[in-house]
Amino acid sequence: MLLRSLREEGETALSYHYLARAIADTQGKQADVLAAQARALKFAPGNPVFLAAFGLRLVDAGRDQEALAVLSETLARDPQNVLALPWVLRLKRRYLQWGDQQEEDAALATLLDGDFVIDPLMLLTFVDDPAVQLRFSRLSAPKVTAQPLPPHAPHDKIRIGYFSADFREHATMHLMEGVFKAHDRAGFEFYVYDFTPDPRCRQHQIIRDFADVYQDVSALSPIQTAELARRDQLDIVVDLKGRTTDSRPMIFARRVAPVQVSFLGFPGTTAMAEMDYMIADNITIPAGDEQYYSEQILRMPGCYQPTNNARVVPTGAHPRSKFGLPEDKFIFANFNHPHKVGPSEFATWMEILRQVPNSVLLFYAGKNDLSAELASRAEAHGINAARILPCGSLSQQEHLERIAQVDLCLDCFAYNAHTTASDALWAGVPLLTLCGRQFAARVATSIMSAAGVPELSTDSKEAYVAAAVRIATDKGELQALKRQIKECRHASTLFDTNTWTRNYEALLTKCHARVLAGEAPAHMSLGEGAA
């Protein structure tokens, strides 16, 4: 139809803009999407609307630097363009190209002053306010009317469907692998709906082996996937994506099971009326904060986050030089992705280095070369650039061995370390965090508490700096922390995968029981140390 319109009504910027959208919506080739969007600009060069759209298509294609240039040009022509502004902020963070905190705050104020559709995952890294997260998640939530589910006879086992695009080498699988292996097959039947884009890896085979029924839905639309899932007569669905990259919230907005649960992938509210529950704990969503989440809260005893205690424990026996690290320095480390790091975190870490002269900061840069930016920013704070050590990606086991060489991990603020926090503990290394207000800013506090080291959570930047300096200069305190952390691998519920799984299953069973009793979803919890 669109191609016929192009032939009949002539080529225009708007017609090519809509053509690009149509190709993307039907999962067409990325090159074709980009070509159509670029063609729109030929007919309206410099138009901020089409510039922003082209920039976002470049983001989708992974061409970050080109995207940043195009989106920055958009803002030069339209300083309050709300399509370009959030992505310029995010891309600048990804490449450490942000200005000072005041500049970032001014840009955020522009966004937060209106009712704009902003990617909820992106907003988590900039704003630590659960009320703001709820407001903007509502604005971007799917607007459809759910269809009533046809009744079906009870199954012999509770039928659970897992949905994700991350059944691969990904943090979700690192955490859930042990749960999938520990699940009770006598009481549950497991369906998997997989829309993983490039699934060729060991973890993908694990999920295929786990599933009683495996559905590859990567080529299906969300509506087609929803229809398939409805035919499968699921009792409970668990969305492991939430509102993250490659998520498909439209599936759950259409209602595919009597119980729909958001878990693990997205540390915030989905703001979807059809998402019944969200799994949390007493720290990530403290009593009184339920108002900031559209879902009913299922509180796990201890920490909401699962772990896989079948992983190999890092030995820490390698020389530091294997990882390019100095043998004679106190090593701080940040293993969070760069987009979580802003001016506030970086300035705080530089203050810590200033107060601990014989120290360095190992900084995770992912796949990007951030050496020049790190050096420039360190020197702007009066810190010798040689004290900042960028590092890249490794295999999971090599990464754990690298963590084991570190003395103290330093956390980000609005969006904490999540999988990274439990990885640090598994490697025997303490992680210092700052407890915030929203779920994403409280996860590391929950993990440290479950591990028996709540003193590693601070409540202000001043306390955070003081704790980092104290641990770095008091060898006895550091050794005591490391002993406690190594003991927690065997003594804490955080790394007791079987008990965690039984508690999780107990909560899901309670949700199912409410449906059978004709009761509406409600906040529920299990007592500490349950099951």
C-alpha cells in the first residue's frame, strides 16, 4: 500500500518516513529501514523531525557515533526535540562525552517538564525517583484492550510460560540458569517463548533442554505470539524482559494468561494494567512504596535476585599481571556498563582516588575504546590518567577471575550493579553501594544485605567516599569483609539456588491459587527463611 502511495502521490519526506516505519514494524531488513529514512531527509534536509527519526534508526543499527552526530544536529536546530534529547544524553554517557552535572540536569529538566514518551530503561540511569518512573512508564505503555481469556480445564501441573529475548550469553541467563535446572517438574510444566535475536551459544541450548514445550517466536509479531500463547492455555506467564531492549510488552497487554508476572529483566514498573505482579523484596520495594508500581508486589524472602551456585568459584590464583593490573596498588573497580556512569559517579570516584594515593581505578569500557575520554576526565579532576585502567569484555569465567584480582568494587547510584553485584560477591570481592529511592537504585543494597554485609550500603555520597577510603586504608577491615563474603557462598540464602527456587515457586503457586478462588491479584510475601 505504501509503495503504491509513493507511485500514485509522488515521493515526499513524509511518505518515506512512513515507509521506514512500516518496514521496521514488519521486521524488515535494517538496511531498507535506513535507506527509506535517509530518503526522507533528501526531501526535507535539515528537518528536525526527520533528522531525529534517522538518528534513532542509526541507534537501532548500532551506529552510535553517526547517531550521536545526527541527533546532536537535531538539537542544534531544535534544542527541545524530545526524540533526540534522551538519546543524546544516553549516547554521551555510553562514550563518556557528557558535560558537567548541571548541564545534564538542565537537559533532564526539559524532558521531565512535559508528558513525553521516553524509553523507561533509559530514564532509570538518569533519575532516581520511583514516582517519575511510574509517570513516564505509563506514557509509553501499550494502549490496547485485552481480550478475555477463554476458560480451560485445570491442568495436572501448573503451566508456566517464560518469555525473553535473552536466552543467550546474557545477565538474565547467568542468573536464571540455576533456577531453570532447580525447578520442580513434578508440580510445574514449562513453556518457553523465545525471541532471542542471535541464539547460538551454550545458554540457548540450556533453555531448549529445560523447556517442556519450546516455541521459537523470533519471526512472529507480538500479536501472533500472543495468539499462540493463548492457545497454549498457560496458567502463569513470566516476562523476563519488562520494558528493556527487544522487549515485547504488547504480548502481555493483550493478556495471555490469568497470572502475568514481570521479573528480573526490568528493575521498575511496567505501568501496564494487564501485568498483575512484579517480583521484589523488602529492600528493593520497601513498605509504603507500592504506590509507585502498577503491579501487585510479590516479595521474596531475602533478595529477589536469583543466582546460580553451580558456577565455578574463581580461584584468584592468577597474577594480576595476567589482566594488566599492577601488583602493588589498591585496585578499585567499576564493572557497570558506561551508560550507568555520569558526572556525579565519576567525580565521586576521583575524590576517592585523591584520598587514596596508592590506588587505581579499573573501569569497564565494554567494546568501546574509552581511553582518551577517561584520561581527559581524570586529568580534569586532577588525577593522573595512568591511574585509570580501562578494560573490555571477557568470557563469564574470565571476567569472574578478573574481578577476583580487585580489592573493592564501586557502584553507580541511580542504576546500581545488579548481576554485577552478585558476580563481585561470588568472586570474593566487596562492592560498595549507595542506596537510593527507586528499585534500580536499591538492588545492590538488597544483595549486600542478603550476603550478610549490609555495612557495604551507604546513604550519602559523603558516607560512600568515607567508607571507600576507610576500607582501602584499613587492611584488617578489608580482610574481614572478604572472609565474610567468601563464607556467604555457602552460608547465605543469596547463593542457595534450590531454596530460592522453592520460595519463588511458592509465590507463583499462591498467585495461581487466587485465580482458582476467584480472587483478584494482591500484594503477597513469604516469611524470612521460608521454604
